[in-house]
Amino acid sequence: MMVPARLPVAPRPFRDELLTSWTARVAARYGAEPFELMVFLAGQAGRYAGARQIDDVVPDMGLLRLWAKACRIDPERLRRRSLASRYPGRPQGWLLTETVPVCLACFDADVAAGRDAYLRVNWRLAEQVVCPEHRTMLLDRCPACRSGLRLSFRMLNGLLRPFCHNCNTVLTSGGGETEDPLNADFAANVLEIQRQISGIVIGGPGRLDRLEHAIRTLWAPLDRDGAARPVLALWYDEPGWNCPYEARAAVGRLAPLRHLSVRWRALTLVILHDLFGADLVPGAVVPEAALVLFRRAAPLPWLTDGRDPRNGKGKRAVEAGAERVHRLSKRPVHRLNGNFLDERGNFGRIHP
């Protein structure tokens, strides 16, 4: 029987740090990636040799104990740092599961405080697009190479610093675009909407159901399922505007906000505020502007036929329908009329 290895030195997790950030910092101390260190800890033939890394939301306790024993930490202490433990009443659809957007000012604050840089837990909340501490927009693209952000931690001047995995640029604000007054004003306005959305998410199913319905409708195809333009195009006021390629992953999904980039999530929050005011959700009386948009949305029966996506009923039908719309949304679009190449052209007005 192989005895799990123990590491001679391992940094402690910060109070508001993601589990994956902590394991990355531990691995970086030994010049490795988390997966490489995990294979070493478990042994090449270990039970977890095929796993990737710890899940921030609901981590596997066996894998968590492996890291805890190697780093001499109580595994229960690590479990309490999972998102499921930190946010017990939050639907998992409102937690990001892929790219973690970051605040460069937070990284600079870590360096100024003489500590390792790390990823904050609230950066995985779907409605978080602005850093509450520095009031700057979060980034999900490298400011240097503009590729989708993927981090690696490396030693620099005695501290672990975040680098872009693609171009090897150290991630720092450096007094760049975050100091733009227009960006600062926009971030400040979105921050208040973000706080209100957070209250709705944890406030129970009533308003949250209406909020999710409104977001799904905004990103629903226009007039017919499979249309290239989302209903959002009507508010955006661009006659030839199609669903942006980077946002097409949201079309037809049950939790569309989670699949959007930071800037499209921010725009969605702003539109909700413009349409529904401080409530941010449709009420008994829907404003005329919202009614116009909602009437132009194509019917999505797999999302509105009464099935409850929270308890899993009708899950197969929901997933099949959503996958169909998601697949159609990625097909080529005619450069003139905005329809898919094999659809009949529609040269009429798309505005109400």
C-alpha cells in the first residue's frame, strides 16, 4: 500500500481564496501545475491519477483529504472553503464553472501587502462583473494578448504572481485602462445593480425565477428558434446586429448568464435595469419597452412548458432542446440579412 506523500512546505489558504487557487499556489512552490503535483501525491497508479483538479463548488472529499494530508491541514477546514459551503442557498447555475475573471487591482494589492497573489471566491459568482473593493471591471481576457484568460502562478521577487498562460505576461493593472474615468463611472453604476442581483439570487425562488426568465428571453433567438439575432438586438438598436460569437454559448441555455463573458454579463445587467427599473425583474405590470422585446422572442417550449429545471424533471428534453438552439446559433450567418445560410432571407425591419 502506497503512503500519500507529505510536502515539506505548503502555503496556507487565504480566508477568501478559491480552492483551485490554493492548490495552484501550493504546486507553484514546487515549480509544477496542480495536476502534476496531485499525481505525485497520489502516486502514478493512485485512485485520483485521472482527475484534473479540485472542484471549487463541490469538491471530492477523497481528493480533498489527499491535499489536506500532504499540506497538514484539516480537510474539514478545506471543505468549508468550497462554494457549496460558503453559499449554501445559492443555485449552482449562478456559479461560474470555467474561466474565472480577475481584478488586476486586487493582484497589485497582494503585492503591496507582501503576500502571494490569489483568486477570490466572489469572482466565481455569475453576477460579479465589478470588483466591490476597487470598483473596477473584472477581466476575462489577457490585457496583453487578448486571449481568453488562463492563469499560471510563478515566483517573482519572492512572491507568487499571476501570469497569462498564453503570452507569459505578468498580470498587473499598471495604471492602464482601469483609470479611465468613463470605465470607472460605468463600473460604479454596474456595481449597484450587481449588489441588487446578488440579493435576488439568495432571496428565494420567487423573484429569482422571474429574473432568470427575463435573462433567458433577452438572449432567446428573435422571432423563431434558430434565428441568428437574439431579442437583445432590439434593445441594442443595430439593424444588422447578430448574436456575438463569444456570447452564442448562452443561447438556449438554462443559466445563460453563466455562459457569457464579463462584458456581455455587464450589458445584460444594465439592460435589466433599463427595462425593469430598481426591481430588475418583470412584475405584475411589465413596461412597454420590455413587452416589445418579449413579444419578439421565439417560443422556447422546452424552457417554458412547466418543467422545473431545479429538480431535474424533464431534464433530457430541456438539454436536448437547449443543445439544438445552441448548435443552430453557431451556424454561418448570411452577411446581408442575418439569417442562417440555408434559411429564407428576411429583409424586413427587425425593430418594433
